[in-house]
Amino acid sequence: MTINMVYGHLEYYLVAILLVMGLYGMIASTNLMRKVMAMNIMQVAVIVFFISLASKQGAMAPVLPLDENHHVKSVLAHEVVNPLPHALMLTAIVVSVATTGLALALLIRINRHFGSLEESVILEKMVKE
Amino acid sequence: MTERIPGVLGEGVSTRTRWASLVLLGLFGALMIAASPGLPRVGDANSVPANHVADYYIEKGYEQTGVPNIVTAVLADYRGYDTMGETTVIFVAGLSCLLILGTQRTLRRVEELDLDSPFGSVVLDLGCRLLVPFILLFALYVVFHGHSSPGGGFQGGTFLAAAAILIRLVRGKGESWGFSRRQALIVASIGGSLYVWIGIIPMFYGKQFLDYSGLPLAVTDIPHLRAYGTLGIELGVALTVMGVLIIIFDCLLGKEE
Amino acid sequence: MRHLPALIIAIPLASAWIVPLTSLVSAWLARLISITALMFTTLACYGSLKHAMTLPGMRWSYTFGGWEASSHGGIPIGIEHVIDPVSGALATLVAALALLTVLYSGPQIPLRRQVRSGVYHGLLLTLTTGLLGMTITGDLFNLYVFLEITALSAYALLAKTGNRATLASLRYILVGTVAATFYLIGLGHLYAVTGTLNMADLSVRLSQVQDSRLIGFALILITLALLTKMAVFPFHSWQSDVYTYAPPMVIPFIAGTMSKVVAYTLFRLFYTICFVDGSVAHHVARQVLDVVGVVAAISLVAGSVLAIAQKDVRRMLAYSSTSQISAVALGLAIGNASALIGAFTLAANHAFAKACLFVAVGNFHHRSGAQNIEYLDRLGIRMPLTGIAFTIAALSIMGLPPTGGFFGKWYLLSGAVEKRAWGYVLAIVVGSLLSAVYFARVIERLYVGSFDGTGHSPSRGGTPRKFSKENLPFLMVAPMAILVIFTILVGFYNYDLVSGLLQYMLPAGVEWKS
Amino acid sequence: MLRLDILFIVLMIACAWGILNVKSHISAVVIFGAFSFFSCTFFVVTGALDVAFTEAAVGAVITTVYFMLAIYKTGENVVPVRRKVRGGPNP
């Protein structure tokens, strides 16, 4: 692995770190609310991965510019960043907020019944029942 | 007995499982880094994914769909079917919150939010009054101008919901601003139905599902027609997102039944 | 007619959007709409299966929005639906089971709580939409979207009973989201080297990629995600709690169809995307699939062992599901004609039989409040119809002739023998014997019972209520009867099934000689 | 040569570390807002304007508000000391 190689793939390494942190947070934190936050970190990591994949050096955003007569200019493919991953990731963001909303609703329901979100407390309550 | 997996309802997380999970995750990270040389360099304009489908979208997108914002073109037209699924995901989240956090009374009566001491004060109240009209205006701009600038149904819908949420946060109990959960559900359903029916109508005119060029509008220019179809579904998406985000907010803040 | 593949999705989705709305007016109307919609969906699935069988190549592709998506030299800019014998048959099965579920849940959802019932029906419709979409879509990202629709609807429906169910559902959310994220990363890697998301096009372009490490990583991630969703042994731990505390009306549907649809995704990932002769991808995929085989074989035995240790019937059935779906995965991993046909037969049989078992358990619970095995004393005598249904379905899962389970296991075994994989043979035989053990225990309770009835502390399983007659609503018996009939038919008409449908399901390069 | 995108991902990692390690839930949510914000700026730098817009609206506003509501409703703010995550993946 040359330095050049590492430099060109640095984003992917950092995404891997972010992803592992999210996963670790989901496994290791003992509070359910914190687990849901870690889940969000993990989902954002994936979005960052796809967006890195789509980027092009020195290219412009995928909104076609207007020329002086207010007509849309046609462009060449390499001048504009790849729009497909952007469209996919819009979907992923919406899915993540939907999942978070549902998870939080469940958390509130759990808190009503068990009186806590700490796993050890919940477990004690479950054994008592 | 409840079966235990580490961290998800284990009896706390012991140091050993913590280390085991760290090792496993480290392995995962190492695998991902080991696989990464095969990925295209970040910022490479000649990578494989940039030259197969994406270049087609960039070069033909505007003349085929009439939408200068290529992300919107891909999202709402080329892959409009995906977006329909995505709208459904949002709707499912709203329905789920209704199912989990109570429905019956809340959908019948006037809203009762459990926000005893809202963050309200005179300053906040005035600021909120000042802000909300602009937020709404901006939201509509984002929805309708999503064709030629960043933005679109999701963002616009989120801002519409944000305006309602802001009022609720500042003015608190009872001030649901004439927009109850029931109405939010109705708005969300109408938005989604709009999307699906814009998809279904072209089938009566011999076109495929979601083919906006089959819409019975008095526009002959096909890219223009497609742009109108795109606008229609963006509107549907905005309504759904607005309704559902408000439903989730109210459910999270709703009184216990 | 031309639009049948689109209608498969459009009908349930369009009605899912209006059902919660109509329930504000009348819950009765909402239920009527859901039943009608699912009826038409089933017809659409069956019709498109029939039509696809007449086409050359038996592949019916439907593109959305008028954008070309198939890979005949063109660029797949749109999304397509692909109906072939497997996906068509599976879609028909899913839609039919959804219809039965709506009918079955009728007497159990009180209509006076009208909005709640409307929301329930809406979620059931979106769940069906998601499963159907996962089955027939021809695009990997589209599959992710439908996966999430399915998952979110399932989380909510499973948490409906509250308390412990919410906790189980939250665990399911956490595990399920990790699985979905893994799927997305694997998909991203595949996209990064091929630039496409369409399955057919991906298959072509992936065969030219030389980087085995990257393909391997992507395949491992996607396979992990799918195995988690299928609840194969080391990744199964979310399933048992979810199935135990879930509301009894949705669990037959979810247990019957969800893991099969995911298993079909696994099948497509390997057999239609990666297996192009002579490519690097084929080589890597074969290795990954061998590992899947070993995991599935272990899981087949482990699931049965865990099932024996359970007291709660539904928890036992959950572990039994783990064992059975591993048998399906094992069939996919062995990969010759007999094993694949065995896997398909087992999947169909398990869909009907497991749904039937959960319906029967739900009926026992509805009538007597019993959930623990020890409270099932002699219920089979007091509730003869439900008892018979439970017994037949259990025999079918155990694999006794002449049920479908027997033929499935027979094909699977002969596939393993053909491949000379003796470890797999051992796993299948041991797994089947163990399944006989845990089902025999329940059936014995049902008909013979323990005569003392003492020594049990009345716990959450609930003490049985006193009653003498079966006296169930018609709509709770009829779906059970239909499921039993289908379980038997899979066995009796097995030969016709194989020659008329299953043999066309085999991927290219795998020949069936009977 | 400073690459802004790398800088923002590093900031995101720092925020993620904070979310997982800080004691109080409310602080964690505030840091989560910052995390979303940095991801937004990353998307802007790489030219993904639509994604940045959506993330700003959905991630930084709506999700944060929802988390705040959940904390308000569950009344659980401070995590007991013992349960602090130790040995987290320190970047």
C-alpha cells in the first residue's frame, strides 16, 4: 500500500472506524436510548460511504446550471458528481429517521412498563414478574 | 427465559464480552479496510460507477425528464418506484407510532399533549410568530423549486412539519394549531394516495406504472409532462412527510392512555 | 393483463394508503377493503405466474416509468419487476397467506376500536406489499427499500401486545437495522465495482470483475445480513422472544413467509447474480456458500436442540423455525438439482405447516389461555379440530410420509448423498429425529396429558380456563383448515408439483432428471 | 494540502466518541446534533447538496427533537457512573 493509495482511500478507512464505533456502541452501552443513538451513528456512516463513492474531484453538484439566456446548459458526465448514490442515500436517510421514530416510540412504551431504560433494571423487573 | 445476547439485555456487559465484541468488530473493520483497495479512489472521475448508469443520467437526464436537478430526476422519475417505497416507509413509521402509543382517544378528541411547562415566554412567542410564516413560505419554495435547485418533497415536508412542531414546542398544551393527529393522518394518506394514483393513472392510457408521460394533462411536450408528474409526486411526498412527522411528534408527546 | 406485475404491488399499496383513512369512518369498510385488495393481489400474482410460464425463458420483466431496465445490451436506468416460476409462485404463496391472515384476525380485532383496527389492517397491507416487492423486484436497492418496509411493519405489528413484546421488538429493531446496514454496505461495494444495481446487469458485469477480496467482503456482508433476517442459528436470538410475545393473529403470517422470502433473496444472490461460469465471482461465491452450508448444518441441529429445551409452545416453534429454515439454506448450499428441489419443497411445506401450527396454538390460547406446554393437557380432545390440525402440521414438519415435509427432506437427503457430503446427511437425519422428539412431547400432552396436573406454579403462561366445547368462530377455524389442506396437498401432489413447477425453478446449469 | 472532507469525517468521529462516552443523555443528544451538522458539511463539500439539505432538515432537526422528546418523556437524563462505556474505540 503506497501513501498515494492510502490517501485516495482515506475516507473509506474513516467510514470503517465510524461504522465500528456505531456497532460497538450498540453492543456495549447498557442504556437503550444510547443504543438507538449508536444505531444512528452507524446509519450515517453508511451514507458517508456512499457519498464518498459518488464524489469527483473538482466536479460540480448535480444541479444543471443556466446559461445567460436562462436555458439549461448541457454538461459532460465528468463535470458533475455521480447523482445516483445521492438519490439512494436520500432514501436511506428517510429510512433511518423512520426507524428512529419507531424505536423511540417503543422506548417510551418500555419506559412506561419497566420504569427505566437501563438494561440491568429492566432485567430485574422481568425476573420479578 | 429470555435468551441473552451480549449487550442487548445481557446482565450488564461483562468485560470479557466487551473485549470479545471489540475483537470481532476490529476484525470487521480490518476486513473492510482490506477490501477497500478494490474500491475506486475518492474523487476519481473515471471510476466504474461513474461511467455506467450515472453518466447516462447526467447527460440525458434533463432532456428526458425536464428536471434540471438530476438528483430529483433520478429520485422521482428514473427510480420513482424506489421513492414510492420510501414514502411508504415513512407512512409505516407513522402508523406504527399510532399503533404503539395509543390511537383511540387521541384520534377522536382534541389533542392533549403532555407538555406541562412549554418553553414559552413572551420573547419566544414573538420570535415564533415571526418565524413560522417564513418557514412555511420557505417550505413551499423548497417543494416547488426542487426541480431546479436542491430540495424537493422530503425537505419541504420536513420544514412544514418543523413549523408545526415549533409552535407546539413554544406554546405547549392545547395549542396544536388546529392540526390534530387525526388531520395529520388524513393529510398523510392523501399525499401517499396522490403518489400511487399518479402511478396508476398512466396504466389506463396504455403506459407503464409510474410513467408520467401517460398522464392526461394538456401538455404535449413529453419532458414537460414528466416534469409535471414529478411535481405531483413531490407534492404527495411533502404532504406525507409533513403528516407523518407531526403524527410521530404527537405520539411521542401524547398523554398516557 | 399487461400490467399484472405492477398491480401486484399497486393494489395492496393503494389500499394500504386509504385503509386507515376509511377506518375513521367505519372499521367494517376498512376490513372489507383489505380483504378485497388481498384477494385481487392473490389473483394478480397467480395470473402473472401463469403468464410467465408461457413466455420464452419463463421470465417476465416489467419496467417502471417506461425506463428500460433489462440488460439486453442497454443501460438499466430504471427499475424492473421480474416474474419467473420461483418468484411468481412465492408471491402467490405470500399473497394467499396474507389473505388468510386478514380473515383469521377478523374475530380477534375488536371493531369498536375502529382506528386501531384500521391501523392494524394498514400495516398488514404494507407488510404484504414489502414481502411481495422483495420477492419480485429485479433491483438490489429496490430490494433494500422493500426490506425496510417489511421490517418496519413487522416491528410495529409484533409490538402490538405491549410490555414484553415491545422489548422483544426493540431488540428486533436493533438487530434488524444492523442487518439492513450490512446489506447496504455490501450493496455499496458491489455497486462500486460494477456501477449498476439491476440484478441481471450486475450478474453480467460482476463476472468481469477480478478483485476476489472485494467481492468476497461484499458477499459475506450481504449473506450475514440475510442469515440474520432468516434467524439461522448464531444470529437467531432476536426471533424467540419476538415470536413468543407477539400478537397471535399476525405471527402465522410472519413466521410462515418472512424467512422464505429472505431465503429466496439468498438464492437469487448466489444463483442468478454470482454463478456465471468461470468468473472470479463464481469461485468466491462457491466458497462463501460452502461456509453457509456448514453454518446451516450446525444450525439445523442446534435449533432442534434448543427447541427441545423450551416450555412455551410458541418459543419452541420459534426454534423449530430456526431449524427448518436452516434446512432450506442447507439445500441452497448443496446446490444440486435434488437439494434445490428439496429446499423449495421444504420452504413451501414450512410456510403452510408453520403458519398452521401458529394458528392452532393461537386458537388453543384464545380458548383456554394456555401457552406453556404443560397447560395443554388433553386440549386435543376438547378441541378436536384444532388438535388434528396441529398434529398434521407437526407431522409434516417432522417429515413423516405422505406429507410435503417428507418429500422435501427426502430430496434434500438424496441431494446431500449425491454430493457425498456425509456431514450434511448426518445433520439432516439428526435434526429430523430431534424435531420428532419435541413435537411428540407436545402431541402427547395434547391427547394423553399428565393426569396429576399438580406441581406447576401458575405463571404467566396462564392457568387453563374451564370449557368443554371447541366453539371457535368460523373465521378462526377456516384458515386453519385451508392451511392443513394445503400442507397435505403439498405431499400428495408432490410429483406434479415437481414436474409442473419446481423443475422450472432450477437455475441454468442445474438439470433435473427424474 | 488540507482536505476538508477528511477533516469533517474526523470531526464526526470525535462527535461519535462523545455521544458514546458522555454521561448525560441531553449532552449526548446535543453532540448528536453536532454530529449531524458535520455530516451535512461533509455532504456539501463533496457536492451532495440534496443529501446535505435532507440531513440538515431530518437528521439535525427532526431526529434531535425526537430524541429530546423521548428523554423528556422517559425522564431519564443522567446515566449512572458505572455504566459509562469504557474502552471505546478511541480514534
